[in-house]
Amino acid sequence: MNQKIKKRGRPAKIQNVTYVPSLIDFSNITTLNKLDIDSKMLETMKSGLAIDELLSEEGGVPCASNVMLSGDAGIGKTTVLLDLLASIQRSNPIRKCLFISGEMGRKQMFKYTERFPQFGIVTTLFTGDYTKYNTKDVIEQILEQGYDRGENATKKFTTFLLIQQQTKAGDFVGSNKLKHMTDAFAQMKRESEKDGGRSYIEFIKNRNGKVGNRLEFKLKNSNIEYNSILENIEEENPSE
């Protein structure tokens, strides 16, 4: 069988493309004393839990913000955030709280709620129910019902509470861009047994409150027990 031999040679020359700069409208530039902010964006949602103090100076979850919680698998990230959502929903029933479950299905969440009955009032979207659709479309369309940050028909300004995993070595999983895109970033850690074995939440970035303060917590039966906040390392946010 005859085989065609590919001839070697110089690669084709790349044609020069003339760069045409974009025409940019800078009319949105303004002085800070002329910023026009909807008052709804400045509201704070209170849960009545000790974590309110950690989240902001006002005590509660700031509207129109992104808060990310990172930590080892099994330390209680989902439990703590569901406890926060359920407490906000219970304190103010007119709020729209939505939990988007991308990992646990209906069976797992049913068993979860059996242990923590207080979570039962939280409206939940299971992404596994919509696998035939593009996930981006599912999220964007559910947010249009009034969970988005003002860019929807109901003009709701909402905070997104996000969960991010860490490796066994304690390293952040994913791009560091996620840290910079959030208004607040907290880590959940567990001390070694020789240091007491306590679990705690600590913000390493928080535009709405202090960083470096630790809130110890313990999962006990069907409740989460929070201890008093420990004033800690830094009084001001780190420079970026």
C-alpha cells in the first residue's frame, strides 16, 4: 500500500491583523459623593445567630453581596449556611431564600432535614433534576424569579452564600479569582486534637466587617452551638 509522505516545510506565514481599538463610553465615571445606590442594597438580613456579628459591622447578612465559605469536606459548611438561611427565613418570612444543591440529591437532603428539622422551610433547587438543560440557563432563569441582584422583574437585591471545597492539605480548590470576586471570604477549620480539636469560622477577607475574629461552633444532635466570638489577629482588612 502506498502511503502519502507529508512534506516538511516552513509553516504558513501568519497574516498581520490590524488592531482596531474599541470606542469606550466613559460617561459612567463619577465622583464618589455622587454615587446613586438603591437603599435596598444597603439592608442587612438578620438571622439572630451569633454568626451575624461575624458577617458585618451591622450584625447580619448584607444584601447585594457575595460571601464565600471554604473548608475541609465534612467540617459543616453546608450545615452552617443552611442554618443561616433557615434562621433568616424564619425571622422574616417575606424574604426569598433559595438553596441550590449541586451535590446532594433529594434522598440525601431528606435525611439531612430529618437530623436538622429547622432546615425544612428552605426552598431548594436540585440541579440533578435539570441535567438535560444547560446549568447556566437553569441558574439564570431561577434567579429571574426574584433572587438576583436587582436585575430581574421584581428588583430584588440578594446576597449569594457560596461554598468552596479545600484539599486535605488545606489549600483552596479553584481559581484565586473567586476570592477576589467575593465581598467576604471565610474559612472553616478544625484544630488538631492537641490544640483542643475545636471547629471555628474565621473571615480572612470581609469588606462588610472585621477579619481575624473566630467563631467556634459545634454540631450537637439537631442543633448548631455557637460560642462567643474570639477577638483575634487583625483589626483591619488586608490590603488587596
